[in-house]
Amino acid sequence: MYKFENPIGRQPDYIVFDDKQEIAIIASTDDVLWVNIKKKIEIDIDEQYLLGDIKSLKKVKNKFYVLANKYQRKLGYFLLELD
């Protein structure tokens, strides 16, 4: 069981794991957390990159992608790529 350090404002809408299920990205429309479950490390992605209105999460090969409609209070389509 994993206990979050950073609260997610509401029930998560999205969750994507890596192939080993050690790293996950968990998101609601307003919050995104990158979590290394094995090392117990969390990064609050939405706070660090100023993202909002999350629309989708995807993992392709060894990269995670976050699609959002807000970045630094600007509206549009924004795609964040994470290793």
C-alpha cells in the first residue's frame, strides 16, 4: 500500500503505470502526481509545470505524456513529455 504525501483534490480520473509497475502518474482534472512507488518519491507535476485542466495521460515506450488545456494560466492544448 502507498500513502500519498501530496493530496489529490478529488478522486483520480487517470492512472498510468510503467511496465514494471514501479512508477505511476496519477491525475484528476486539476492535479497530477508522478510517483515512484519503490523509492517512495512524489513530484507534484501540476504545481511544478503549472498545468491545469488535465485531459489525458498516456505511456508510450518509456515516456509518459500529459495532455492539458491550461499552462501558466494560458488556454490551449499543451503536451508534457516525461521520462
